[in-house]
Amino acid sequence: MSLIDKAKDKAQQLAGGAKEKLGNATDNEEMRDSGKADQTKGEAKEAGHDLRDKATGAVQDAKEKFSRDDR
């Protein structure tokens, strides 16, 4: 995952948390729920990027192993 993607995911989570807190403080359920949704979306994106990175790493490791075994 690029650092930019990771930063965007974290920023979405942080903004969602702030929105949720503001919604709680102002008794605004719509804002609170929107903040929770933003946090969840950011977490899901981050998890997806992490899985993609792990899969990419596993493929690269397998390629390296097979290329060494062919020698």
C-alpha cells in the first residue's frame, strides 16, 4: 500500500471520529451515524489494502523461491 493510500484511510477514520463526536455533542444523530460510517469505510479500505499487500508479498516470495529452486 502506498503511504498516500494509508494516510487517506487514516484521515477518513479520524475525520469520521471527529464527526461522530460532534454529532454526539450536538445530539445530531445523522452526523453521528455519518461519522461512524466514515470510520468504518476507512477501516475497511485499510484492511483491503493490507490484504492486497500481503497477497502481493506472498506472490513475490513464491516467485523468488521458484526462481532459486530452478538454478
